[in-house]
Amino acid sequence: MSDPYFEAELESAWALNPTFDVAYNLGNTKYQLKKHKEAAQHLSFALRNWPLVKTVAKLKPTAEQRYAESRAQVGGMKVSVTAAGAEVLVDGKIVGQTPLEGEVFVNPGEHRVAATHPDYEPASQTVGVAKGGTAKVELAMALAKAEPGASAGVETGGGTRVPGAGAGAPVMGQPVMPIEPQPVPEKKNWVPVNALGAASAVGLGVGIGMTVASNNASADGHAQADAILKAGGGCPDAPAAYSKACSDLRSTASRVDTFGRAATVAYTASGVLAIAAVTYALWPRSGTKASGKVRVLPETQVGYRGIVVQGAW
């Protein structure tokens, strides 16, 4: 399945739930679209996290073969940073936080690798990566220096300094303005959010399962069709010798369509439930002023259907 719409659905599923099966399906789709950098990244993740389950064991050789083919077309970088929890950017795009798991795959050529952390000075390095090769990138980050005057006092009109006081701090000898009590915000009931989030995760899991089943059925269909062609037969006006084989092929094609439709329905339901959970979480509590109204509108475009939530808080 190399449909760009299917690719977008899988990318959304990956953003919500980065698991091995989503990575496997997304990697296969990227491979079929000849996007080898992304294919290598996702198939590498899938292979590192492949479960010891017999039902998916037969898919692993395909993942290994397609990973090897994609890996040969791109370069890899092993990035290490002295600071844990630093954001790593390649050519200005965030690729993860340290410590990074596995390689970062890039197109052959020169690339700028940078690391940022709120407690450290930024570090960067430009490195060249060859096709099929691997480059090591080691970034050492120094602790950020404290801003001057952060703990300096403020001198009052009479020459008295208040230690540690900054702009807006009270000055000795001047009356302190009373602080108005702030209203205690009403507590929000998070049970609906948790329930909607759990239902969304279930829908996503069903969608992923249907996607894997559809891919398996599609692979079976290709194998059946190849067997018929290699035997010199064909299904249009098929002779009696090929009637059963053609019937099995039509049945497999029907399963591919059924699983594909079921996956689309499950992904859509998961997305709607996730949007509902976010909308409830952001909805203004009673007794507070909302800066805008929330509207849920249907949106239909060519090859796309969904809903749009508009509002301001």
C-alpha cells in the first residue's frame, strides 16, 4: 500500500503511538514510495523492538531485506552528547532527545548536527556522511553561565540595598501594596478525558491490527497471482484447472478490501475520540470567562474527510 493518504494515516498513528507494528507498516510504505531515509529510520526502529511473537515472525525477513536495501541508499550518524535530555537537531530539524537509540539516517552529503539544553551551552558540528556509510558525532556541552546581576540587590533611595531583590521588588521605607486574593479555580473532572483517551487508544490499536491483516492478505494475494501466472494460467475466462485458484485469489482480494476499510474506520474513530478528549480538556470551566467560543465543523476535501475544532482559550 503506497497510497499517500494511507502514508499520512500511518504518520498520524506513529505520532500518537510509536510502536513496532506502526513502524513496520510505515517503513514498508516509505520503502514502496522510494523514501529510503524514512524507510530505514522506521524499519530500524521496528527491528530493534520486534516482539517474540510467532504471528509476526514471518514478516521479519521482509523488514530486514527492505531495511538493508534502504540503508544502502543513505548515510547514518551515531550521535552522542555529554548532556542527557538534550534535544538533537539535524539541519535544524529535531530528531530526538539524548541518549538517542540507534542511528540517525540522512541523505549522503554534509549535515549540521546541533544539541540544545536549557542548562547547557549549545553545541554543534558539521559532518559529511557517505552513501551506505556511518559517521560518529560527539558533542560536548558545557554548563551555561549564570546571567550577571541575577542575585544582585536593589539600592533604595536612602542607600539601603535589599539583598537578592530584582525589578519590582519592594523597597525598604515604602509601603507594600496589598495583594488581592486570587480565586481558586474549579477542579476539572478528568474521568471523561481518561475514558475518551483510552477509547481512542483502543481504536488506534484496532486500526493497526486491521492494517497488519490487510498487508498480510495483500502479500498472500500477490503470491497467489504469481503462482497462477507462473503456471501459465489466468483468471479472466479461467479454465476449469484454475477455477479454484482464481476463486481463492478473489477471496483474498476481498479480505484486503475489508481489512483496509475496517482500518480506515478504526483510525477515524480513534482520531475523533482523541479530538473529543482534547476539546473537553481545554473547554473553559464553569464560572470562568472564555476568550472565545469552540466550534466543531465538518471539513471535506478531495481524498480527505474529517472535522475541525476552532476556538481560543
